[in-house]
Amino acid sequence: MPTPARIAILPEGSDTLRVDEITLPDPGPHQVLVKIFSTGLCHSQLHEIHEHRTNDVMLGHEATGEILAAGAEVDHVVMGDRVIIGGIPRTIEAPTRRPESARVEEAGGRVALCQGVYTWADHVLLDELYVVKVPGDTRPDVSCVVGCAVMTGAGAVVNTAKVRAGQSVAIFGAGGVGLCTIAAARIAGADPIIAVDLADEKLEAAKRHGATHLVNASNEDAVEAVRALTRSDTERDMAGLPVAGVDVAFDCIGTDVTARQILPATRTKPLGVDGQGQAILVGIPADDFPVSPLDLFLHEKKLTGTLAGSCRPDRDIPLFLEWFERGELDLDALVTRRYTLDDINDAIAALSKGEIEGRAIIEF
């Protein structure tokens, strides 16, 4: 039977969300109806809010909830299962069809669209490929951030960079995704773990999550600070200068400033020796991305992008939940603000002003 839902809608031509009461139909063959317990706020949604649109949209791409109903072709979840929703399909094995983007019909016949999924709602109807079944005792609140923040940050460490014990890393940006990157680097055994940010309070949070060194880029040159912390006493590069820089630098912000910093912050190396520096684009990068081809060429560096931490959700979400259960990944410390759906515009304003340390969630 149809299900009443309260959904945050971003109207065409507006930067202010409204909460509408909308009736969702029964699930189609490949759809699931999910009651949402909690959902996270991601910085990438600011891009969606302020970009040009020709229709109403729905936002949100990380949530924890419970299956209320499933379509006839859905065989991996049933009513009552606890699930985590993410913004990418759960598996790449034997794909038989493309996931369908969710859409809802508003009053007056208008249609609200989204980029695959939406989670800023108390109930959602979406393609079953975007949900991963998790244990029934999974926390209904803070676990929602595993669907994006943790997958993006921790996945960049585990899957994209494949950080090994003893490697040096620098994380530019100590927001929600950056803190997950730092935590994953600590779990992987990286050392040193250098956190770079403009705000002392965010750097203190980085320290609590595992950073060994802190660089406030508003007070000093971030690249020079990273290189000074990693300068070798014994190794020399092709120019005869001391090898310096981290094995892996992660840009978890995506500004034009950090885009210019991550490659020079990575390790130079002697010719013929393994261990070139890697620069990983974790946050949505700036449109005009400056790269030094000579730096890549002379020092055999690597510049790599990562979408959602190169994750396969059905494989990686259980891993990250295990970290949480073992106390290695502190989601309670990561989630620092909690809102209701009616407070959504206040939450967005705080996110836009950089007032949120870690991650904020909406609870139902």
C-alpha cells in the first residue's frame, strides 16, 4: 500500500530546501522501500545545492534504515532487514542492468529527481542496488556515515592508495572525509600521519583520530612543512637533494589551493628506486586543476583520482563496520552534530560556514 513520506525537496531556482509530505507508491520490481533512521550531510551536497538546475531535486546519499517492502525481483534483502544506503551500486560482479535513479511525484504533477539516490527523508523508495544488508544490531545513528564519509576516506587508503605499514601520509583537509582518511591510515600502520588544515579545532580532531603531526596552513607553508617533516638524512634525489615528501598525499577538500599542494608534497626519489610518491584526489577536484608534468616525469610520481574510495559497498561496508565494532574507527567521535529534518536548512548553513567538525547527521 502507498506510504506517506516527509522528503526534503530543493526547488528549481532556489537554494533553500523545503520539507514536503509525499505519498510513495509500492516498490517496483527492482525497488525497495526503506524507513530511514539517520542520514549524513556531505560537503558535496553544497555543490548540488548551488549548481544550476532545471528541476526540483532530492539530496542525500548516506543513510541507515530498515526495509519495509521489496519488489518482486529483489532477492538480497527482505522486510525487516537493516541496511546502509550509499551513492554507488553495491557490487560490480555480473552486472545485469543499470540502477535506476529515484524520482518522486510532487503535488501539482511536478517531478523531483536525484543523482541515483536520496536520503534526506523519513522514507525513501529507490533501486535495490544502492542498499547493503548489515547486521540487525548495527547502530541506527552513527553508522549512516559509513555510506559515504567512511567509504570515501577510508576506501582511498585501503583500496586506492593501498597504504602499507610504515608509509608516510599527509591528509589535506580534516573534515569528515579527512578524519576517516586519517583513521584508516592509522589502522593501516602509516607513520607519520600528517594532517593539514586551516583550523586548529579541526587539527585537534585530526589528532584524536590518529594524526601524528599537525600543520596549520594558515600559519605556514603546508608543502614545506610536510617536506621538512619527511626529509631524509641519507637518501638523495636525482638533483642530489635530500629525498623529501610523503609516500601518499590525500586531497580531501578539492580546492584549487590543495590541488596545487598535494603533488609537491609527495616523495621525490632516487632514480631506479621503488617508492614514488602518490597524490590522491579524494574530494571533488577544482575545475582548473594545476599539474606539473615535470614533477610527475622527473620523480616518477603518480596522480590518481578516487570515486567513493574505489569501494565496492557489499565488500567494504562490512569491513568498516567491523572496525567500528572493534573500537578502531570511532564513529561517535566523528559525528559531532545531530539535526532533525525540519532543521535541514540550519544544518546546511552550518556546513557551508565550515562550522561542523567531523560529520553532521539527521535523525528520525
